[in-house]
Amino acid sequence: MKLNKMLLLLLIAASLSAADVEYNTGGSVGYLSDLSGSSSGWGEWFITSYTNETSGPLQIAEFGFPCCGVPTGDFGWVVWVDMPDTGFPAGNPESCDFHGAFVPVEGPGGDPSVYTYIDIASVENIVFDPGEIIVFGYQNTGYGGQTPFNGTETWAWHNSIWEPDEKHYRTAVLEIGANNWSAMEQRTWSGIKSLF
């Protein structure tokens, strides 16, 4: 049983390996969370900010969230684009620019350190420019993976406000994979032919 679970974790961890840019609030891709936060006792959503530090636009490929619980609603994963700074957004989770549902790999009572990966590029074309700051995160429908505070700012939606996880000596673990993007990739074949 342990071998099967280890193989599943390795396959899931390899999921982001094809992304051009990878980031995890734990410090390394696939970071195994060692704490967990309850959706009923702490955060209903966990979010963090990310800045495009490359020289070109990036398209979000996928998210990875260590969590367990029931399927989410329509605002299971959330993204705000063109943020003024690296802080939390002004509005509630439903004020985001992009959102979608997902089903955690681990159901209720499962292991909250197991990642659920969501293929964002297949459902949304979220592109952000060099220097642009985005905020992304997920709805916690059971338990969400965390780690002792490591200097990375994350926030939790609790009692109708965004509250810093640092206040509770924690960092929520969230992962993003993005690919280099060019406008040419989004053109239709007929549009390309019309250029010539």
C-alpha cells in the first residue's frame, strides 16, 4: 500500500515538470506540507501572490494544491490579475478575475499533503506580462496543506476577511506552473494564412 501511494505521489509531483516556470510557496516544487488547516476552523480559501519575473508573457499551465475534501463550487480555484502589489485582493474570493471548480484527489478525511493538480490552460487562457503580479489560490473544502511560516506570504479567507497566515505562524502551500507565451500561439490557421 505504501509503495502504491509513493508511486502516486511521484507521478503527481512529475505533473508540473513540463512547465517553463514553476513556483511553490514551500520553497520547492512538490513540497510536502507538514501542517494542515481546516476549512471550518481556519481558512475557507488559501491564496498567495506571484510576480512574472521573466522577460516575456507567461500563460498559467496548472495549479497544484495539497488538500483533501469534497468537490469545490465554481470558485474552487481563483485568480486575480494585474494586481497593484503583492498583497491580498480588495474583494472576497468571488471578486476574482478567473475561477473554476475542481475535485480534490483525496476525499474527506484523506491525506492533505497529497497534491491535486488542475490543468488551467485547457479551460482558461490566463496570460500575464513581465512584472505583472497575480494572486492565485484555492477553496479549502476539508483540509489544506501548510507548513510553518517560511517568509512567504499567504492569506486565508476567514470570517469574511483575508487574514495573513503568518499571524498563525504558517504558510499555505500552493504551486503554479506557467509556460512562455506568444500571441502567435493563439492565432487560428485562417488568421495566420491571411497574413501571407
